[in-house]
Amino acid sequence: MRSEEAVLILSGGVDSVTLLHYLLARGYVVHAVSFLYGQRHSKEIECAKYWAEKLCSSHRIYRLPRLSQKSALTNPNAKVPETHYSDESQRATVVPARNLVFISFAVALAEELGLKEVFYAAHYNDKAVYPDCREEFVEKISAATREGTYAGVEVRAPFVRMTKADIVNLGLKLGVDYSKTWTCYVGGERPCLKCGSCRERAEAFLLNKTKDPLLSDSEWRRAVEICRSCGGGDGV
């Protein structure tokens, strides 16, 4: 077992919460960082707080200026696309250089703490729309942070070749309570079940032949119908 410490960018969504459990299972002590960057809602941050208090050695929440005036994730007047997560229309949800900004703060914290690793939960599905989730980006930003820090900080994305369904499969094996995660871009009282992020989440659970514990039975039936209508997943 490792006894290393690392910084984790923890959003409170499925991917980063699974990554937290993955790191803990590998023996890491985790220092979490989360960000308020002008996003439409803070429901994910509440989940991040829950997991950080429960499992992390420390947790910093950085309040940043609004990172984009145009993105559907930061402009409350912009329409969130109700399409498959790989559809070209999902580019409306891109917040330019968001992960680059987050990684910079996380690397600075790692350097401050004398740590050599920063983790974030980019995964294979993201690469269709989000440039700063692609494997090439991870390799190059890690090369830059190694050169730009005294500690030679590495940026790692262990899920970069895994799909969302793969991540959920791993999380189920690790015993992750996914009812304590948030995914929906819209951020209402309950998940909208229409946005690309909700569809991707539903598909991931469908492919694992299990119900999303965040959803009621009626919500799950609706999510399954929407997911099947766009050709995603297998039924349970």
C-alpha cells in the first residue's frame, strides 16, 4: 500500500468522486480542491464538501471570476443543449481552458504542500467535445508542470482511456455511494434528465445494468426512456 499524498480536483460528480475512492484504495492521502467559477449552480460543490469532509485530509474551495460569459455552464441565460453528450451542440457547454485553470491552482497547492502529484478525472467520453480532457493535453500539461515546479509536479488522469460506464463499474466495485454525487448541468432541485451530462450518466448506469441511486424509480424510468431514444445503453 502507498502512503503518498496527492492533490485531487474534486468537483463532486461521478468521475472525481470515483477517482477519490480509487486513490484512497491505492493508499493515498488526498488533499481536495474544488472551484466556484461562475457556474450555474453549486450542487456539485455541496457533494464535494460531503466527500472531502468524510474522506480527505484537507479541502480548499477557490472562488474564481466567471471564466466565460458565453458557456451554457456559466451564462444562466444560455440554453443547455438537450442532446447526446458527443453531439457537436455540446460545445456550447465548453468553458474555455477550465481544466487548465483548475490544474494551475491544484499544481500550486501541490508545490506549496511539497507534493508531486495532481489528479483529475478526465475520461474517454470527454475527448469528443472538451480539448482539455484529451490524453495529449494531459501529457503536455504534465510535462509543463514538471518543468515549472521545484517539486516536479506531475498531472495524472488515470481515467483518460476509460468511458463513463467503465468509471461507474469501477466505482460500484469500490462501493461508491453515487446518491451523493451530482451531474446535471441545469442544477434544479432534481436532475433534468435531458442535458448531455444527465444522458451520459444514465447511459453509464444502464451499461452496468444497475439503477442510478440518485434517482427515484419514476425518474429512472424516464432517464432510461430518454437514453434509449438516443441509442444509449442496454436496459436493466
